[in-house]
Amino acid sequence: MKKSTKVTLWIKLSIPLFFTLFITSFLKAQEYGDYTNDGYNHKSVRPVHESHIDYQKSLWYRISLRETQNRPFFAEKNEITKLIIDAVKLGIVTPYQNDSLRNHMSREQFLSNIHLHESELNLTEEQIFGCWGGFLDKDLENDDNTWGTELDSSSSDEYYANQFYILETKTNQFFDKNRSRMINDIQTISIILPAEMNPATGLETTIATFSYKELVQSLFRNNSSAIYYNQRNNQAHRNLEEAFDLMLTNGRLIKYQNADDDYIMDIYENYNQTLLVAQNYEATMLEYESNLWEN
């Protein structure tokens, strides 16, 4: 074989290999950075140029919608989970496989995730309502507002929307030096199936993850059904976008950005220690923000 032929063959074999390595390295880089070539994170509702950011950390929060502070997100017929699920069925919003927002989830896969499998079809009403931890039995008796006790769903072989009472959010917390304040920039919202609703494995399962920006622009904004329920004044319900902007949710910190991408529970294992670490981390962040003005 001539030398020129060998060189040509080597080039032909090298080009696909080089292209593959380039794409792999590019995707890997995207895992650790949200900012594009123009310096903006286009997953944000209100993007801030990276040159204006002095500090940033990604934080993950677990939100239980059965907690008293979070109940306005979960009013009967206006559950945030019902709103999102219905929007997926109508093709208004796109479900994703995880919070990287790179891999779309097909509509068929999403419907399969909310579909009751054979083991779940035998759940009794007591088991279903048991997930509320006695809330329906005790609190509603002494409550003068009409929070729902009935389950509703468009299909009898699907989980009810109010069975998905756990959300997980990913938030970029950064200091904007132009505004001289710390910003909480929500990136994603995930719907979680609680462990007690998943007898097949006994584990929590992520149904799907959604771009918060898409939820705001395509579903929450100017939508009279996307409400944060004001039980004290029915003429003063807030839109869900406003409620999230005002940080009206009460979520527990479960992960902060780290090299191993571990949850706090994975690092410390002991549940009580995990709670203390999460609370201490949040307190440290508040102190950091306040000390910025003293340096």
C-alpha cells in the first residue's frame, strides 16, 4: 500500500473519532455550566450576564405540598401538579428526563410514568389518604375553608394529581453585583411520586422534570387557573409565577452543588445530622450575603 493511501485512510478513520470526542467533551462541559457563548443562561426566566455574577451555587430543594405553608399551591382542582400534568397532555409544556434539560421525555413515556401499574391498582382509599399524615382527618374538621378531600383524575388508571405531593426544585443562587443582592433563580421543577404510592419498589420516583422558564411563559403567566390559593381572601389569589418569585414555598435543602453530585443524605447518612447540615448551610448563605456589605 502506498504511503499516500495510508495517510488518506488514517485521515478518514480519524475524522469520525475526532468528531465523537469533540461532541462528548462539549456535552460534558455543558453538565457543569449553564452559560452559553453570549454569556447568558437561557434557562433563566430573567437571564443575567455572567460578568455581573460574583458568586453562584446550585441548590436543590424538596417541597412537600401537604405542609401548611405550601397548601396554597395544592388547592382542590387547582393543584400545581394537576396543572402541569394536564399541560403535558395538551402539548403545552415539555417533560424532561432530568434537571439537565438536555433529554426530552416522550409524551408516551410521561403517560406511562403516571399510569397505575397492577400493584398500585389495589391501593385502598385508606392507603391513598394515609399519605396526608392525618391532615385530612384532623385539620379539615377545624378549618373553615374548602380544601379538597376528593380525588380527581381524567383517567381511572392514572395516579390522581393530589397523590403527587412532592416537588423538587433546582435553583441557581447567585450574587448580582449590579443589583447588589442575592438572586434565587429557579431552573427546574420535578414532580416526584412518593414512596408509599410506589409499592412495587418502595422508592420515590421522579415522574418528569420541567423547565421553570417554560412553565412560567407557557403555563403560569396570564393563566387564571395557575393560582396560589389565598384562603383568607378569595379575591386576592396570586399567580404561581408571583408566588415563586416571592419565595412563598417552604422547601428543605437536600443538595448543594458539589464535585461528586451527592445529596446531603449521601454525604452524612444520619437523618438528624442531614437536617442540621442543611439548616447550617442556609444560615451560612444568609450570613455571607449580609457580610458582603461589611467587606
